[in-house]
Amino acid sequence: ARLALQRLGLTLAGVEADILSAGSLDLEGDRDDLDWVVLSVHNKLDMPREQMTARLVRAIESGHGDCIGHVTGRLLGAREGSPLDIEVVLQALARTGMAIELNSSPLRLDVSENGARLARDMGVPVAINSDAHSTRELDYLRYGVGIARRAWLGPEHVLTTRTDKQLSEWRRSRVRARAGARA
């Protein structure tokens, strides 16, 4: 897979893994071949607040992700976000050095500007993502940038302002820190 990406001029390989109801992941195999892993909830979004918070924290503390995607799972005009304690989730992200996604899709816009500002204040990096499912949707990034501006995020708070080399180094330093903490 990496060779095929390199032939296309792409240097990073990643995946979005589903966070299952107990907080485990549907990620199979060796993730060492991946440069980026987003952990997201896609089902059982109506769990009670305490259970949903614990589900996310277990996934974050698994050490298998780099970013939590569309944290509340909301779909604007269609589905409320899952009840969760965003401060507890952000504390877990800060402890592990993981990032939180600012999903720019006009259907999501998740995390909110208040959540993004709280992430900044807690030292949690934000990854602005278009959530594009086609090239026509790449322009969605402007909506995420707008939320980031309202949250007073600067480039230093946003992981996706970094080069692929800087992003890879950020990830390597997290992996080393996690390995050192286990020793």
C-alpha cells in the first residue's frame, strides 16, 4: 500500500477506525504500517453520557489513535450529538497527546467553536478535516477554518498546518513518549 501511495506522490497513509460500544476498536492488524489513525464513533450514539464518555476515553487510552474524529457524531438538522463530557474527553486527549478533529463538513461542523477553544486551552491539538468523500467537497475546509478562527486558534494549535514531515515527527514523538511511559 505504501509503495502505491508513493507512486501517486502521496507520503502518508491512514485509516478511520470505528470505536465499538465497549471502547475497543475495529482496527485489525499491525498499525505500524499507518501514519495516521482517526478513531470515531459511528453507531450506538444514544448511549448515556457517562457511558459515551467512558467509551471515548477507553479508545483514547488504547494508544492506537492519533485523533478523535467528529467527537459528538452530530449531523446538523438530522441528529443531535451524543451526550458526553467534553472536558473529560479533552483531558484524556491531553494526557495521551492525541488531537481532536474539527470536522468541516457542513453536515457536521463537529467539534464546535466552544469545544475547539477548550481544546486549545487544554493544549489539545486540533486537526481540521474536510471530511470530503469526493474532490468537490475539499472546499469544506473553509468552514472548519471559520470555526477555528472563531475559537481563536492559531496555526500553532492546528496540526493540519504542518508539513507531512512535521506531522510524522509529531506522531513519532508521541509514540516514543507512550513507549517511555510504559517502561
